[in-house]
Amino acid sequence: MPPQQAYPGQPLGATPAPSGSSPNPFVSPGPSTSPDAIYLSSNVVRAAYDGSAADPVKATRLLEITFGFKNPTVDPDSLSTLTVATDGDPAGRRIGLSMAIPPGKASDIAVVAVSLKQDITKVKHITLTFDNPDEDDLAITTVDPPALSLTFTPLDSKQPTGALTIDGIDFSHVTGPGSGLHYECTFGLTNASGTKVTIDNFTVTPPKGSPVTVPVPVEVPARNSSSLMTIILPYSGKSLPAGKYTVTANASNNPLAQATTGLL
């Protein structure tokens, strides 16, 4: 089967950016005309903090890839391997997967995290190759590396004054990095107050298990909202628990803002 190329746009199942923040540019929906083969209907790449690192800011960032397929044909297929290659490492990292792509339907949305051999700051392009069990290419797409730093967008002057809030929160199961169970939390920050807010760290609390404090300091300017940030964490249980997952922004051991949602 010939590879299908990705196209820019909004992904299925992607977390919307908080009001006033910049849209993620690394997105690919399906083509504008009806295809006659399986195609990559969504594709988002983000740089993620390694929540298991002693110092996530100094640690090498992980690359998170969120994607899905559409199958307009009458034949089922499946994804078995994703290869993530950079210009400095053309062989790339191969990740084994098991994703069904049913006929006439969209697949589930998958999230994969990988530790690149090359530092993201030195990467110019990232090539994603999706193969089925017969090693046929289902899709190949090349994207620019994601931004490592948060960007901030001023709030509309009509937006009421308020405290710091956590917006657009999303928790998802993640395949990788490496072995064991992982999950990710993605969220944005909005400071509707008239003074800057300094965050020392974030506490991530699953429904079962101990809370994890992730020391990622962030300074949110007055009357601004941030782009999305992502943290990836390991989980030591046999399966990720159902229920509510929470992220809390803290300063000087005091909670500033909190948001809760279920696992996608």
C-alpha cells in the first residue's frame, strides 16, 4: 500500500488550547478530497517534561506524538510499528504498537512518547513512519520539532479579572517511553489577575497511588494565558485506574490552582 501523507489542521480528540492561547501548529487532518486508502487523520507532536526525572527542566525532553487514522476502504488493517527518525538519527526509534483500523471508520486515538537519541534543540525535522504488520507504510509524514518553551498570549480586555486557572486539561494513557505504564497530563495556564503569578511546581494526583510533585517552575505574566504544556509520568500499578486525575499548581507549598478530569 503506498504511504499517505499528512495534512495540516485540528486533530480528532486533541485538547483544545485555552482561550487566548496559540493553536498547536503540528497537526494533520485528512485530505480535502475523498481518499481511496487508509490515511493519517490526525497528528500532533509536543515536547513533554519527563515527570520521573529529578530535574525535569534540565532533563532531555520527551517527544509526544498523538495520532489517529481513517479507513475509507472495506478492508480492515492495523498499525504495528511507529518509527520516529530525526535528521541526526535517520534510523530512528521503533515503537511496537497494536492499533486496529476498522473498515469504513476512524481508529482510536493513540499517544506515544519517545526519548530521542538527538537533542530536540538540534533537530531540524522529524519523520514519522507508520507500518502495518506486513511492513507496508500506512503513512509517512515529516514535521518540524515542537517548541520547548511556553508562549503567552494577552487576554482580551473584556475578560473579567480573576485568579490563576488551569485550562484545557487532558489525561491520557501513553505508550512509552520505554517499558511499563505511563500517562500524560496536558494543560494550559490562565492568569486573569493584574500581577504576575510564579509557580514553583505541579502536583499530579492519580485516582489511586501517591501524588507526584514535578518541579517545573513557570512564571505567568499578568493578564495572559499560556500555550499547552505536557508532563509524562510512569505508573507502577498493573493498569491505569479509572476515576479522576488532578493537577495542582503550587507556590511556596500553597496550592494556587487545580483542575480535575478523567482519563481519556
